[in-house]
Amino acid sequence: MPGGDEIIPVVNQVQKQFDLVVATQDWHPQNHMSFASNHAGKKPFEETEVAGMQQTLWPDHCVQNSEGAEFHPELKMQKVEAIFRKGMDTEIDSYSGFYDNGHKKSTGLAGYLREKGATDLYFCGLAADVCVYFSIKDALKEGFSAALIEDATRALDDDKFAEMKKELEELGMKVTNSSKLTQ
């Protein structure tokens, strides 16, 4: 994603402020239904219906065991205690770090966080208007406090994300930035 690598130094810096750091990772099989390449005549970013659900078709990304599925080489992973993989089922997409898009299967993230005693969650990463948005929404539904580290994320569509951010704030999300966390 253009400019996505600009958040890496910020993410590396803010990790130091937290006792528990976890990551989510798209881990798609090559034949994942969300890939436009798996739908004849369809192009990336077109909308379609798959299994009764609205689906954005994406460029192939984060294919299991490929370079594109790896974390950015400059991202410091030493503090990451657990990685929750998502999007592995070929038949359903998974934007949230907590559930697939149909809320049929949990990743186990909520239970892990509860077991670790986490109550206040801070979110960063890519993309703000897809995975970050849906993860925050599910965190709030699960009863966690959620905050967006605004300078540690980027959206595919800034205008769309501005509306999404308003929605999340109405649901209780707080907005902060890295300078407030590292004071």
C-alpha cells in the first residue's frame, strides 16, 4: 500500500510503551475467494457477492508462505508475544483480528487478551479503513476499551476512513498519537 512503510518507525517506537504486544497477519491461501484473480472477468476493488455476503475483491496479497505475507523487514518483532493469523478459510474473508467477516469463527484473540488481563487496547497498522477499523469495532463489541494510534496507521481511502473514524468514536473509541504515548 502506498506510504504504508511510513508507519514502521512509529510502530517500532510505540511498542516500547506497552507490556503486551500482539500482531495479526493475513495468511491467505492462493485460491482465496477475496482475490479478484479467482473471479473470471473481475478486477481488484470491484464489489461482488460471495456466499450471500458483499465482498470487495482485492489484488492477491499475503499469500501463505510468500514474501508478500511477511511482516515488513524493518518492523521490530521482539516485543510481539503472539501472532493471530486470519483469512485462512478459502470461502470467507477476515478483516478483523477477532473474527471472520461472518462472525462465524473466532481467531482466539479476545480470549488471549482476557487471559493476559488486557482491558485497554491500542491499535495501529494497515489498513485503517479495513483491518484496523473492523478490529476496533469488534474489540469494542467484546467489551475492551479501544484507542487508535492515528499516526501509526494508513488508510486506503482517507475520506472513507474519516467517516469510519467518526462512527468508531461514537461507539467509544479514543484517538491518540504516538507523541502522547511516549511522553
